Amino acid sequence: MSDAERPALLIVDDDPLITEALSYFLGRDFLIVSADSRGAAIAALRQSAAPPPLALVDLGLPPYPHRPDEGFALIADLLAHSPEMRIFVLSGQDETSNARHARTLGALEFIAKPAEPAQLRETLLAALTLPPADATSTANGAQMLLGQSGPIQALRAQIRQYADSPFPVLIEGESGTGKELVARSVHLQSARSKKPYLTLNCAAISPALIESLLFGHMRGAFTGASGSHAGYFEEAQDGTLFLDEIGELPLELQPKLLRVLENGEYQRVGETHNRISRARIIAATNRDLRTEIREGRFRSDLYHRLSVFSLRVPALRDLGDDSVLMLEHYRALFARRSGRPAFSLSSEARRRWAGYAFPGNVRELRNIVIRLQTKYPGRDVGIAELDAELESTEQRTLPMDTIELPVAHREDPLEVALRDLQSGQDFELNTMLCRWEASYIDAALRLSHGNMSQAARRLGINRSTLYSRMDALGMPRGHQTSEN
């Protein structure tokens, strides 16, 4: 099989022996792209002409090879770069809580080391046959968004209201809620629906290349520019340009985007005369841009130009019975695709499904359905089988009324540890540490009334570290503020 015929597979592991072995076993079927850290993986993606459809990642990566934090962060990074990427975690950190949290973040499945090469190969090849996340798309944009809840109906009404306006739209919402589907729906319901619809993911491109990709460049404008090239604004013509992950746009480039939004003018890199863009801009982010403005990472004037119309995509936990409607849709879809009978949920499992918060939103729901259909085709899935696929939230956060004082404030920590380990009950060190860390963060946030800066100071860490740890623990940011 030639390089052009083999699908690309990103392997991220800091052990060169494992990377070499995987490359040897899988290299016949996949074009291997390897990296030994989160940063190296992102750099490799940015250098690729197209993102690999598959990724195989370890959780224990530098600088914390004995903790899952970097691996968890990498899952989120990969999906920000390429939402359609099928991510498999291959890790020796196979605690149940790690596996569940990796799947919640968007990994398709968790595979414990060591894995049998032939089975791993078949698993990866099977993942290539899965339909894309926007398989619900139809010619009628209004039907692209599943759900009948009040928030979804209100979102549909806003889309219809804003679709034909020439002004920018800013789409905000948590990761995995389907912001790209909303953007496409706006385009399809507009008078521009037959015109070009282009997407640029600002997180997936090296900052040094974004300006050239957006605005184009002239021959000789920089090293390697052997010819002139049109940018996205030019190629979009009078259609729609969707800028995903707009919060990742470099600060130094933001004034140039602002200029286009204000008067349509832009220049190719290396060019001296102005061009005019008539494209309609839609932007999306899962960041709180107001916080980014206060932190000096995003311009307030650009934010106000982008948010002439704002659409907030609701989290799945706020959509009530829509999770059951989505279950039925994806269950039928993947049953048809696999050619095997659909699974069913027992009454108890169905109640559990209806009450689950889905912290990973629609992406998590979709992946759960994929796993259940793969494991239990034509079978009745009970509460035990379903619970094995869900995030165990009680492992990650504790309500304040159950938080005890640190053991150092009450009794000898060694005595407590001896008692816990001698109790005969199942014990996972990582789970216990996560519970304590989440409890302290929750306590600091409550004492600081949600102010992230004050909470970080109480904990003796900086705010960026606090965000990183909250993400690794799966703690929501939605109710916090970040004023100094």
C-alpha cells in the first residue's frame, strides 16, 4: 500500500521502544506520525497538510510521565485541532477513573498496555468506518440540530433570525456541543447557502502561518513563498468564512482581522494595495472571551465586532430529554452503519442515561453509543454495562458538606493512610489524590465566590495552573468569574 493510500495515524508516547514497536506493527496499514510529548504532537499536527484521522496517545507524558494530566490535556488539544479525529488512549495508567475521564474528554476508547497488535490494528481500521459527527446534516439547516427542548428550539429560532444578516456571528459554548454544526446551519439557512463555505481552525495552524492562510501572500513574501497564493478571505468570495477556535488567534494578527470586519479591506502578505472581502464571518470559541480580554489575550474591539450577533450553544446537561432523543438517533445510525442489530437499554439503564450530566456533551454521548453498539449489538444493556462507560463524577468532585479537614489538621497522615490501606476496600491512589485536589479547588472557589484569581492565590498557584488542573479533573468552569 502506497503512502497516499494509507490513512495517517498519530502516535504519542514518550517511550521510543513502544513508538518503534507500534510503528513496525501498524506501519503497513497506516502512515505513522509520531511524537513524544503534547507540544511535539501539536507541532506535528500544524506541520501536516491534513490532520490524521486517527490518534493513539499515552496518558503519562512529559513533564509528568507518572500522572495523566498531560494526556488528558492532549485529548482536548487534538479535538480542538480536529474535532473529527478518532482518539484512542493506549496507556499503562489504566485506573478505571482515568479510562472514564479520557472517554469523557472525547477519546473513543481506552486500551490498556500491553495491547495485542492484531486486535489494535483491527480496532483502528474499524474506527475509520464511523460516520462523521455531522452525519445528521440535511439540506435543511434547521434539521441539523437534534433536540426538541426549549433551549434547542430557541437556538433554532435565533439561527433563522440571524441567518440572512451580513453581520458577523459569534458562537460560544463548551467543547463538544456542536458549534460547527450551528455555524453550518447559519450558512445553509442564509441567501449565501449556494456560495462557498470555508472553515479555518485557528487552533490547528501555526501562528506564523495564519496570516498567510487568511489573507494570502505574494511570491517572495517570505522564505518558501515560491508563488502567489490566495487566502481564505479571497477564496470565500461572497460566501461564509467560519473561524473556529477564534480565541487562539494570535494577538498581533487581531488588528488585521478587525480591519476586515470594519471595512472589508485586507492585503496579501507582501502586497501593498488593498483587496476587498465580501465574505460573512462566523466565529466560534469554547473560551470565555471576556476573560481573555481581561487577561490581555484578546482585543475588546475585535470581540465587539465579532459578537454583533451571539449564539450560545447549550450544554447537553441543560437539554433534558434531548439526550434520550439523541440516543435513539445515534443508536439507529450506528446500527445501520455496522450492519448489526441495535442495542437496547434496560429500564434502569435508561433512567440512568436520562439523569446523566454528559460533561463531554454531544461528543461524549455519540462516543458512548459507538462503544455500546460495538460491544453489545442486539443485546439489552443493563445498568452495570452502562455505568462502565460513564464518567464517575463522585470521583472528581465532592460537595462541600462532605469535605473533611485535611488529615494533617486532625491526626497523623501516616495513621490515616495505614488505616485506609488495611481496610480491605478497593483503593486507587490517583483517585484519592484527584478527590483531594478537586475538593481544595472547589473550597477555594466557594470561599472566593467563584473569583479565579483569588482562588488561585488561596491555593498558592497561578491562574493558568488552576485552569489546567480543573480541566484535567473535569471540573466545569462555567460558574466561575476571573476578576482580580
